[in-house]
Amino acid sequence: MKATNRLLVIAVIFVTCLITANIIAVKVIGLGPSIVVPAAIIVFPLSYIFGDILTEVYGYRWARRIIWLGFGCNLIFVFFAWLGGLMPPASFWGDQAAYRAILGYTSRLLLASVAGYLVGEFANSLVLARMKVLTRGRWLWTRTITSTIVGEGLDSVIFLTIAYIATPSFTPMLYIYHWTGKVLIEVLATPLTYLAVGYLKRKEGVDTYDDRTNFNPFSF
């Protein structure tokens, strides 16, 4: 199928959530005496929700394209943020250190973000697509939640290990808090996911089943 206006809107929101999450991930927030998580936990799960919608309605092929699109857009942002940090600040502008602290991605954080995103998103889309065929399109909630458990689990382990291990912000419980929070957001958003999927299937006249799809993430 060709790209439609609705598909483009979903793709734009997906990429926006991804880039926003990567910007605010540098801040670690405290939700209690011993509960600390990256601030990205409030927005990154939305990219998985929209990833579920993409795969459920349009299929793995379109989800794969948009996952790579998000990857490319994020690299563009990171490159120009890095370039902006290299440019000499004006003599009256005293926020260069703050700029570098927030937007000056270290190679470690960039690697963590890229690796976690690619593995997690592709795992999420793959699990949902395969489960849709196995369940013959029934029980959407089982597909969205299971795919999120797998995808977010892999993303959390990869991202947190690379980005935070051996730093003052790291604690083993970070994995649990991060993963549980993301899955909980997916569960709470399930009714909205049902509404969005139902609306798009009716309006687009499409309900894709990936029964003969090549799931290689590098196949274009």
C-alpha cells in the first residue's frame, strides 16, 4: 500500500517521541527514596504504542521502514546538536556548559540509545506481527502487552547497561523500575490503542497480516 496522510501522521509522532525521549533521557528523576529512572520514561513508551499501531494496522514492512526513519532522524539531530556545541558561543552567552550537559551526547549515551532502540523496536514489532498471525487477529491486548514486555525489556537492559553501569546513577533496581514503568504505561494505554487501531482499520480499509513477510530488519 502507498503512504497515506494518517500513516504519515503516525510516523511523525513516532519519530517525535523518539527524539524527545533521547533529549530528556540525560535527566534522572527520583520517584521515591530509592526509585530513580531516566526522565525519558514518561515519553519513550509512546513510541512503542505507536509502533504497535503501525505493525497491527500496516504490517511489519511499514513498521520496519519507520523504525529506520526514526533512527536516521535521531542521528541527524545528534549530529547537529554536536555541531552546535562545537561552535564558539557569543561573549555574552554563558550557558555553553549547560548546552553540552544536556545536548552534548557522549559516545556512550549515543551507543546505548541506538542499540537499545533498534533491538527493542524490532523485537516489539516482530513479536506483535507473529502473534497476530498465530492468534488470527484476535486478542489485540495480548499482542500489544507481550510485544512491549519483550521489546521494552530488551531496550531497558541494553540502554541502562551501556549508559549507566559503573556510574553514580546506576542501581540494579533501575532495570525493574524502568521496565515496569514502561509496561504499565502500555497496559494503561490499551483502551486508547484499541480505539486507534479500530479507527485506522476502518478509515484505511487495511488490516495487514504478516504471514509471508521477511522479518530481516535489514531487508528493504
